[in-house]
Amino acid sequence: MSLRSILLTALIFLGVTYWLRARDLKQLALVEATKYCKNLDLALLDESVALRGLKPARNSKGKLYLSRLYQFDFTANGENRYQGEIILSGRQVLHIKLAPHRID
């Protein structure tokens, strides 16, 4: 095998690994956002979350990780649409924030 083949194989492997992990984390964000909305008697709209940002950060122990920001839409009354966001550090939910919304 040539060095080029080895590098290409490694690059493909890393890409697939990243894609699978990102897909799992997006599913986790969706589950957590759904639970959070349900606990507040809100409805998650479109049954989806969208990745809006990645940024490197450090936890309290100094370990480097990627913080992921996902955005979702919700409603309190079925008429108005509001945005919320969920921030993940690995598989841990750091923060869920909802826009001010009308409660009927």
C-alpha cells in the first residue's frame, strides 16, 4: 500500500466516524428537546433540530471538547412559532433555552 492510499483510507474512516457521531448527537438533541417541551406543555414543531454551530470549549477539568448548538421550533398554543436552542457538550446537555413565548 502506498502512503497516499493509507492517508485516503484514514481520511474516509475519520469522515464516516464523524458523520455517525454527529448523527447520534443530533438524535440525542431531538430527544432532549422533545422531552423538555413536553414537560412544559409545549409542542416541538417539525420533529427536528438543526445544527447551528460548533465551537471548541473546555470543561471544568480543562478537557477540550466540541460544543454543539442546535436550534428547534416550538409552539405553546398551536398558532405561534418560537425558537429554542439546545447546547450539547459531547452527550451531555449543557443548556436549553426557549424564546419568550405566549402561554394561553
